Amino acid sequence: MNLQGRSFLKLLDFTPAEIAHFLDLAAALKAKKKAGEPHPLCAGKNIALLFEKTSTRTRCAFEVAAADLGMRAVYLDPQGSQMGRKESIEDTARVLGRMFDGIEYRGYEQARVETLAACSGVPVWNGLTNEYHPTQILADFLTIREHLGELKGKKLVYFGDARYNMGDSLMVGCAKMGMRFVACAPEKYFPDPELIRQCRAIAAQTGAELAFETDPRKAVDGADVLYTDVWVSMGEPAEVWAERIADLSPYRVTMALMDQAGPQCRFMHCLPAFHDLETSIGREIHERFGLDCMEVTDEVFEDPRSIVFDEAENRMHTIKAVMAATLAACNPGPHMK
């Protein structure tokens, strides 16, 4: 399978076989990394990391992955480029495309990363937009494969606000890979109806199941994965905290929900997580609302069934696979094992 030259903007753009190809390549590259075997498959190339929203995992994953592949990465923080201020996205894309072999973008509207891909002439990778977070889903799926053996038929329940990048991308990914996806939240937090329609059409071809539930105890029956995310995303106003806490507190992932799901169930979170008071935001919310945790209890987060740090590590391995496949046409054949 040759994906060289393609951008990685959203999972809707890829077939189930292509998504599996990324996962297989990631597993092969991870094995090389663990064995200490060099794999500079993209030696001599240069990439730009264009961040309008800062991140720990995304930046580190791209920089380490690039170094392992033999590339040089140039990080542009929110003040590091003139994109959108003194220079249009189109012009920025055409400049960076002349200097770099690939561009990562992490920021706001999906239209921005789509424009970069259309105008740059080089592969562009979506590190996060308001609508989609495809590199995170690859990491999630690699982690599920490692712990549960396969993806098809596995039941993943997403708790919380499913209207944005994580809820959207998990629903798309589960539909593509024949999984059972449940969004559990008040109805106003369900995904966009048009995206649901698209995913139902995909599910009809893959055998996936999509469900939308307001009762957490009904949602978790037989679940293989309970997944959640922060209740207020980066860039949203602080005023929404009161509304989200009121609406989503009944959807906090607790040990009671984990136990009801069964011993096979794993807990996942894309991080950062507000599970204790060891962050400034966590302490602020505690002072304002009296909460010791938000979307997940500390008991669940620290439980052996929590695989959040395996998931975080796999951001690097799957991002490496995306870059290698789109820059060097890599295949996870015998030479990669």
C-alpha cells in the first residue's frame, strides 16, 4: 500500500485497510524502537510543526518521531509565524511548502488545515483541530489492539461532550473499523447529525454499531473501553465551566461504572486529565465548585485498568507511522518486523 504524498487530515479520508496499514506500520516501528534498532527512513527531510494551540504530547511525539526517522523538525509556536495575522493561510502554506517536506498543524478550524494541504504541495498532518483529532485515534486504536487483541466488535463508550474533535473522531474511527461506539451524554452534547449520518453509512459497510445514550449505567454494559476527555476544551471561555459541570458531572467515569462494565474493561483518556488537585485549573475548580476531580476519579485514573500512559506513548509511534508512510511510502513488510 502506497500512501506517499498524501495528507493526513481526518479519518474520513481513509479506508479501513489504510487505517489498519498505519497501525501495522506503527507496531513495526515501535518494535524497532524498543529493540534499539535505528530506522531513519526519512533521513535528510525537514518538517514544520505549526502550532496555534500548544501541547505536550503532540509536540513531543512529532519531534521525537521526526528525530527517529532522521528528520529535522522546526517548531513554530503561536507567536512563531505570521499565519492569519500578517500573512494568509494560503500564502503561509506556499512559503512553507517550498522549504519543508511536510507540515504538521495543530489549531482551530478544520478549514485551516485543509487549506494548508491544498496550497502547500507537501503532506500535511492534522495534530488537532476543533473538529478532528485523527493522530490521537490512531494511538487509541494501537493501544486497544495491544491490550484487547483486535478492534472489530469492541465496544467503546465515550463520556462527555461528543460534539467536538474527540467525540467526532472516535465515532468516525469506530465506524471505519467495525467497532461498537456509544456516545453517553445529555442529548445536546451528541455529535452533529450530519456526521452521524455519514458514520451510519460507513457502519453499514463495516458492521460497526453506533448508539447514543443518556444513562451511563445502560451505556457501560459489556463495554471494553470507557473513554473520556476534559469538559472544557482549550480556547473555550471560562464561563462555560459552570454549565459543563452541571451537565456532565453525572457522566464522570467512576469505579462503579468500570466495575459494572466488567473486568475486561479498560479506561482511556487523551490527556491532560483533571483527576486530582495537582494542577492550577484543578485547584481553581475545587475552590469555585468544590470538586476534587472532574471527568474521571483519581481511583479510576490510577487503577491498573487505566491504560492512559500506554496511549500517550503510542502517540509517538503512530505519528511516526503517519509521517513515514506519507513521506517514504513505508510498508510494514518483513523488513520492518
